[in-house]
Amino acid sequence: MAELKFIDVVKRYGKTQVVHGINLDIRDKEFLVLVGPSGCGKSTLLRMVAGLEEISSGTISINDKVVNDIAPKDRGLAMVFQNYALYPHMNVFNNMAFGLTLSKTPKDEIKQRVDEVAVILGLEDFLYRRPHELSGGQRQRVAMGRAMVRKPSIFLFDEPLSNLDAKLRIQMRAEIKMLHQRVNSTIIYVTHDQVEAMTLADRIVVLRDGYIEQVGTPMELFSTPANTFVAGFIGTPPMNLVECRVQKNGDAMYTQFESGLKIPVPDKEGTTLENDQEVVLGLRAEEITPVDSGASLPEEWVFSGKVLVAEPLGNETHLHMDVMGVNLLSKSEEKRIFNPNENLKLGMNLNELHLFDAKTMKVVY
Amino acid sequence: MKKRTVFFIIYMILLMLPIYWMLNMSLRTNADILGSFSLYPKNITFANYMKIFTDSSWYNGYINSIIYVTLNTMISLVAALPAAYAFSRYNFIGDKHLFFWLLTNRMAPAAVFLLPFFQLYSTFGLIDTHIAVAMAHCLFNVPLAVWILEGFMSAVPREIDETAFIDGYKFPRFFLTIFVPLIRSGIGVTAFFCFMFSWVELLLARTLTTTDAKPIAATMTRTVSATGLDWGLLAAAGILTIVPGALVIWFVRNNLAKGFAMGRV
């Protein structure tokens, strides 16, 4: 049982401010992911929760108790680091048990708890090995096990999968998700990998330069990004973002590109676009697909384009298209080979169109 | 034979020759040494060694040296461990300058400190005590120890400390049960260097002692007398001074290799 509340949390190193007034509520048993490019303050934020960094101003509370001046060990949390931070001179059992011996847990209970966790993580056969005799994935499991035996109310993960190879990362990702379902603790997870964020999180906090850009469920961030940064950061491949101008012609509205391309903007309630407003158009690659002539889309949503580069991935092909002088990324699930310079008809699902103001970069449509 | 092997053998011969010659001399009488040239001792005698082991003024030299060297190594390590931890883990005003200043102590010639030390220790009545020599050598060994240990400590990830603090370790317990074992090889290497410096240092050790704490190096100068040099005895004493160093190297050889691999040594 642990709820966290950040109120105007600021972190300064000397005169440089790296975290600027973060306000955030984290619910009990929530899996919250802090994501952002390096240097965005996500790790600093996590370390402030852990008590490893001082909070320059503002407060962090756990269960309505301000923890600014409470020692790390009394905050009821456990942390897993990117480089595992295992004690190399102790075997796996002792690595996991050591935190418990401090709290004077009886010996048989320590053994029982460690064995229990070892079974969950599949470490039974490795309990008496030293960390250097384990593979990267096993070490990461030991680090997680060490956190789990303490039965903390909050788990903190600081880029725990960054040192693993791609295949292992996918496997461990699933294990962390299972761990969350099993332990019923609040988890705060820091990563720079948006795929990890999307797959793991109940809610994602996107950070940039010490500011929160957007908070929401993975689906919310994906389908309604608040600004161009989130739009470009979440989703693979990244969303097409192209500068253009809004043109109004009676009731009809469209976006005019410098090259002459015009893309219609469907009517939507509550939008306040001005004529000639400079905007950034955002449309995901999966909403731009090659279509046959008899497609179900309105005729003005179909454009002709030329293939610049085709990137086959097996299940799908990413197509870098030249659509009347505008470079757009499109995605096809057709299993065939696309040739460069091939002319295609592209259908755009403009119901999923996003427009962002060119100056503020905030969503306007 | 490969070129490398040839060079290695030549190098080893050049390295071992003086030591062999000392061993050779230590097993011969003075008359024999001065009388004839011989690549190996023809009439082996242990008289030189017997003199050292039976004459208390000789063997006490070794005991005194070992006492102050051990004292010095322990003091240096106890002082340098926390200092090196602070340098490796914390940022404070002037930390880099302080670190460099410590090293400059190591660069200064011992003779510079001779007079002040002599006066200081006389005032406190510490002349001719083991602790006086041990403390004087700290001036050189503590900076060296801080320098070496800092390198080893910085190689330990900070997250180890942080995990321990989240786990609820108090600092002293963390330091002794987790951190010190992690830099074991560093401590071994440091102890070795402190030992070696203190063991061979003559100037300070000789000036600060008269009889009760007189080191072996000073005792060895006694072999020069009006009747000439006692070659055999000097060589035997020399061989015996190599022994403790060789033993220490034997014990820390694995750590030493690790230490060299990690740099900073």
C-alpha cells in the first residue's frame, strides 16, 4: 500500500535547475513509467524518491507523509539499478539475504523468503554462485530478487534492462510485468525506451528537460499526444510531422504544403483553427497505406506517391514515400516486394490526423 | 627460440646477477672474497649469517624495522581508507587541489623534512621510538595510499553504496562488511607499497633513532670500520633484508597483478 504525491518538486545542482516543479500523483499498486531522452531528469526524480538525492524544494510524500527528510531505508522502498549493483564477493543467497539480516529477521524466515523469491525468478540452481559466474539476465534477476525479498511497498527501477541484449530485454520485460501482477506493489520505472514504457506501464509520464510533457495511459499518449515531442517520441516508427499552413475555403478546410500538396482536414467539433495558421501536421505511418483503386476511403483522402526507400520487416514494410514533394513514412502489411520509384496510391486515414501549432508545438486539432 | 624469450632471459640474468653475487659473497669469508675471483662459493660458510642471528645488535635491527614498518603500514591504511573514500565519492570545494597537494608530499625529498621532524620529535620525547619512524614515514605513505586506494574505490560503482543505504546499512558496517572486501586487492597493493617504502627508507629512520629503535639499514652501516669493510657480513645482511619484501610480494602477488591491471599503481 503506497501512494506517492509530488508537489512542486525542484532539483538544483548549484545554480543549474534540472527538475522544474514536478506535480504528480501516483496511485497505489500503479505501474508508472518515467520516460524521456537522456538528461530529462527522470533518473534524478527517481533518486529523489529513493532518498539518494536531496529535494531542493517542494515535497514528495508517501502515503500522505512527507519523506523529504526521511532516510532511504525508512521509506519502505527497494531499488534496482541498471548495473545491478550486486555485491561481487557474496553469493546469490547472501546478496538477497543481506538486506534482511540488517532488519534482524529470523534466520529460517530469511531462508524461506529467499527460497520463495528464487523459485519465482528461476534462481534455485544459482543460489550458491557468485555474481561473476552468472549471465547478465541472471544478474538482473538477482538484483530484482534482492528487492523482492524485502517486500517493499514501492519498487524503483532505474533503466534495469539497458545492459541486456535485445532478446533478453523482451524476456525480462515480460518478467517484470508478471512480477508487478504478483507482488501488488507500486512500481516506478525509469527508461529511455518508449517501447518498454508502452508495454509495461499503467500510466506513462513523458519528461523533457525537467518538465512533464504529458501524463497518461499508453493508449492516451499514442492516440492523443499533447504536443509534437510526445507525438514523435511515442510509437514506432515515429509519427510523420510536417510543417504546413491551414487554408479555409468556405466550409472546407485543408492543409497546404509548400510543395503544393493539399491534405483535407475533416470537420471536428471544438477546433479553433485560423486561416493561414502555421501548423505541424501529424499522421502515423500506419494511417498511410497503399490502397487498391476501389478503396473504402473518400476519394480526396487518396494520394499518389512514389517509393523512395522500402524497408521490409517481414510482417510489414515501411515505405519512405514522396507524396507530391512531401516525404512521408507509410506502412504496408502487404507481403510483397516494393521497388524504388514504384508509383503507389496511398490512402490516408485522416480521422487520425493531428495538427500542432507551429510555435507552441501544442496540439490544436 | 623466439626473440621474446631471448630478451626475457637476458633481462632476468641482468636482474638476478647482483642478487646472486650478494648471495655468493654472503656464503664466503672476507679473505676468500678479497683473495680470489670465483663464480660460486668454493668453501661455503654460514658464519656471516650466524653472527647476525646471534648478535642482538644485529637481529634487533630487523625486529625494529619490522615493528615500525608494520606500524606505519597499519596507520597509513587506517588514515587513507576514509580519506580515499571521501575523494572518490564526494565533491567538495578544492577536492582536486587537495588531492594533488597530497601527492606533492610524496614528491618532496625526505631530507627536506629531516630537521623539522627531528626537532618536533625531540620536543615530544619521541626520538628513538618505533612510532616516531612510523609516523614520519606516513608523510610519504598516506598520500600514496590515498592515491592508490582512490583508484580502486572509484572502480566500485556508486550504486553499491546506494543499494546498501536503501537496504538500511549504517555507514561503518557498510564500509567494513561490503566496501573493504570489494577493494581487497587495492588494500593489498597499498600495503605492499607502504611496506616497501618504509622498509628501504634510511635517512629518516636513521636520524630519528639511536639505539632502541635502530633499523637494520642503519645497523648495516656499522660494517664499515677502520679495518675496512666486512663484505661477507654486509652481503648476508643484505640477503636477509630481501626476505621480508619477497615474502610480502609472495602473499600479495595475485592482488598486485589485479592492481596493475586496474591502473593507478
